Amino acid sequence: MRLLASHSQEGGQDRDAGLEPQVRRARLIDELIPNLEKWVQDSRGKILGDKAHERLTALGYTGTERTTRRALAEIKAQWRLGNTRVHRPWVTEPGLWLQYDFGDGPVVGGRKVVLLVAWLAWCRFRIVIALHDRTGPSVFAGLDRALRIVGGAPT
């Protein structure tokens, strides 16, 4: 207990004296860190610890696989900070986007009807238009009818 107390007091004295914090000891793998960083970059963060260790031993590294895995984990964590894609939900503005989808309608005269269902974002108003099929002319005619019902094209 005294060792911990004296250690924390010494650390506090160093800090009070304005000294730099203690730096991590040098490791065998430190001179090969640039290689690991390049491999992580080239593999887009997918390289595994055992494969990295094999490559390092081929370069003359004599350390353990555990040290390689620890160093690789630190490098991958730093790589992910700058290379992770951020997913943000798309929130539409009320009434500015018309969305549409298709549905199955009833069978009329032996032919299945396709339903075009359109709605404005954030609006409970729905438009359902029966189409013969999903070909371009039918879909464009249905969308034209939907936009005329809405009163114009949303931005």
C-alpha cells in the first residue's frame, strides 16, 4: 500500500512541477509500427493478428504474437476513428417529397391489376391508382395523375 501511495504522490509532484507525463517504454514492435499501419490501411482494417504476426516475423521481429495483437488492436482502433462511415437517417421535410410504391390489386377480367400507391412525406393523404402493368408508360401516367391530384410537383 505504501508503494502505491508513494507512487501516486511522486506522480502528483511531477505534475505539480510541470514535468511531462511518463511516456510508455520502448517495445520491440515500435520500429515495425509503420508496417502494421500500412497493412491496416491496405486491408481497410481487415488484417488479422496472426497474419500480421507472420509478416512481422518474416521481417525479423522476435516478439510475441500477443504483443503484435495488442499493437494491431491500437492501430485498428485509430484507423476506424477516421474511416468509419457515419449513417444518418434521412428525414424528409413535410410535404416536399412524394413517395410511391406498388401493390398487388384484384384480378379484373382475368388480369391482375397493379396498384400504384403514392403519398406525401409526413402526410396521411394517400393516393391509390390502378395500373395495367408496371411498364414505363403506365407508371408515368399513374405518377402524372397522382401529381395532378396533389396539385403540383413537390420540390
